[in-house]
Amino acid sequence: MIERFRRVVAAEPDPAIPSPNIWNWPDVYERENRAQDAEGAIWAALREAAPWAGRDVLDVGCGDGFHLPVFAAEAASVVGVEPHAPLAQRARERVGAQARVFTAGAAALPLPDASVDLVHARTAYFFGPGCEPGLAEAQRVLRPGGALAIVDLDATAAPYGRWMRADLPRYDPARVEAFFARAGFSMRRVPTMWRFPDRATLEAVLRIEFSRGVAERAIAGTTGIELPVRYRLHVRRKDPVRPG
């Protein structure tokens, strides 16, 4: 996640900037995904804000497809888009016929105009200034009345946010929140719990998320196998077509 946040700092438009955590350690990242949001708080908030049952869903920056089966269990159709080809292939192998997966970036979505009801992006690409091309593409593919839902990490909440800011001193959470507010998004803070099967997994995850020094401090400062992590859910709806 940290490398993905560097996209904000650099305001870099290239969607294929490496994300070393999942690119280099996809198996550890899989264990991280399983530990995240152990009580389903993000899914509950997302379902309340932008329900997807019977609708067409696009997951932008889907990685190796971890979230696609959750959508596919209820959605009419699911598409995943991931810029890193090896991850896109892993996603295809995971979902089979449950979803279509394309190797593409957020700023050039391989979908027609007004073709989906929900665009979902979780800790991938959408982190404030610099992501305008991706927001515009999401708006293009949404049907009128559809929703763009962006889940990102809340760097104002300790302890995880404190570790993030230690690695990214130029990252300004207030600036990001103001950006999304100006762009017409609502914002909800979602407390979650990460729950790991053992200490070894927790430590491995922290070591792929943070620089060495910050990771070691995080490990030393964390007892047990649970870690509170807060997220932000930003949601914006596309204006419905008004009857003439």
C-alpha cells in the first residue's frame, strides 16, 4: 500500500508504477487480504452506500482479484481491471467464469460509455490530486445514477496512519480529503480490525507494507495478532438522466 500512496506524492499519471508489496510478494499480500477487515465493516459500509446486487460492477486496480468473487456472488456482471499483467493473470485464474479481467490502467478503461452501475477502487490509484484522469474514466463508464466508490486508508488514525506518515512525510491526508470533497464525494470513516492467524503473518505483512525501520517499529509496537486500521469510503453518484 505504501508504494501505491507514493503515486499521490509524485502526481504520476502512469497507472503501472510498481507496487512492490503485491507485485513482489503476492502470496504475502494474499494473506494480508484475508486478514483485513475481519468483521466486514468495509463491505457493510459499501453495501449501504452503493449496493451491487443485480448490477454491473467494475473493480479498478483489482490486483489478483481477491474482491471479485464477493461482487460476483450477487452482481449481474463483474469486470476487473489491473495494470500489472502477472496480477491480472492471477485474477483470471482465481475467478474463472465469474468475472472478466482486463490488463489495463485506470486512465484508459477498456469498457464502453455508461456500461456499469458501480466502479469500485480499493487502495489502488485513487488518492487525491493526480488521479483526475482515472476519475474522469470512471465517470465515463458509469451509467446515470451509478456510483464511484473509493476505499482508501485513513492516515489520520493511529497506529497504521502514523506508520504511513512516517514513510510518506509529504502525504497530507487533509489535502486528499479536501480534494474528494471538492470533487463531489461524500466521505465516511470506517474503523476495521485486521486479524492474522499468527504473529509470523502479521510481521510478514508489515514488512511488505513499510520501509525496514518503520516496519520494525510497527512490529515492536504491536502486541498479539490484531491490528486496528481505519479506512475512508468516498462515494460519488453520477447524476441520473432527467426526464425531458
